[in-house]
Amino acid sequence: MAVVGSTLALPLASLLITAGTYILNDLADAELDRANGKKRPIPSGLVSRRQAWAFVVLTFGTAVLLAIATFSPVGIAIVAMMLAIGITYSSPKIALMKRFVVKTVSIAIFYNLCALLGMTAYSLDFAMDNPVQVVTILLTLAIAVFISSTLNDMGDVDGDKAAGRRTIPIVIGKDNTIKLTMALAASIMAANWILYGIDVAADGKGGLVTAIMTSIFALAIAAIMSKMCKGLRDAEFMRKQHKKLFPLQMGLHPILIAGVLML
């Protein structure tokens, strides 16, 4: 029963922290989102700041209680790290979201912690017995999230610049940002095939399905980014192209899970 409890509680805690972090970020960015023309619930007035804060406290608090209830030291530690990133990302004094590169790296780390929490909930032994698979999953997710977060900033350059933020597109320019993200997409393919070779050489098995499917995923990202080159000055066009990445990013998770299960 304890294993079943952890399997349910820790992923739910991850979901709650993620949802709370998004709303906390929306609270911090309400004025900037309004300036960038984003019609989100908080800047548009559909949701009050008081209601949003209540949601953040409820989700964060419930996540902590769920983690404690599992009596899993590793799970509790990961939840604590996720909360630390979620809070410091938007807090005025630290504001990771305003720091060049640190912003995007912190988002990638956050989602890696989500994946680690899922592994912990399922089986800590699996993670320890399959280090190459764990590295493959974490590295692929980290790069994919880094790409998505960087491209998300492409549509907010004017507002972010006015607010004094130093996002990657602002610092290196939109053209160079596209080149960077395409290089990162290529690195997903390269890393997966290299890790596949290492896994096969080590014990005769490897995630062939993962390597093939992540390569298709990387090519799909590259196709979207090639379209973005045609409308770099159109913020709304940038946002529409970024939205196309979301289903791809969600599809990456079952790909990684299926690759592991087929070993």
C-alpha cells in the first residue's frame, strides 16, 4: 500500500507544484503580460489576485502534505527543490525569471525534477540500475524544455526589453536564437544515439525505440523553427508557432516511457 501511495501521491504533488508555479509566475508577470497583449485570466481581470494567491497556497501546501505522507526522504527532498525553484523563479528579490540563461536553465531543471519524482514514485531501484536510461530521459527533457522556453520568449521581446529583462532572444538576437535552438534540436538526436551506443556496449541492450522516436521529435521541432524564421518581427506569429511545440513536448513523455518499458 505504501508503494501505491507514493506512486499516486508524488506525481500528484508534482502536478500541484507545477500548477501553483505557473499561477505564481502569472501573478508576478500580470503587468508585463498586459503590456505584451496576452489575454490571460489575471491580467485581464477574470481572476482576482486574491483568488490566485489562494490557489498558489492551496496547491503548494497540498503538495507538501502529500510528499510528507509518503515518508520518502528522496521524494520529500525533490519536492522541496521544486518548491524552491518555483518560488525563487518569480520572487521579486531573487527573480530567476529575470536572469539571462539562468531563467531557462532553472525551468529545465524544474522539469527534470518532475521526471525524477516520477521515477522515485515508480521505483528508486530502477533509476539506480539503469543510469544510462535515466541520463537519456533527463537530458532529452532538459534540452526540449530549454528549447520551448527560449522560443516562448521570442514573442515577448518588446515587453521584456521594456521591463529590463535579459532573455536569450534579447541578448543574442532572434536570428541567433533560432540558430541556437536548431543546434539544440540536433543535439537531442546526437545525444540519444550516443547514449544508445553506450548502453548497448555496456550490457547489450539499449533504447533503440527512444533513439528513433526522439530523432523524429527533433526533426519536427526543427521544422517549426524553420517556419519561425519567416516571421521574426511578428510577435503574434511567434506565439502561434511556439504553441505548436506544446503537443510535441507532451508527446515526448510517452515516447520516453515506451522506450524504457520496451527494454
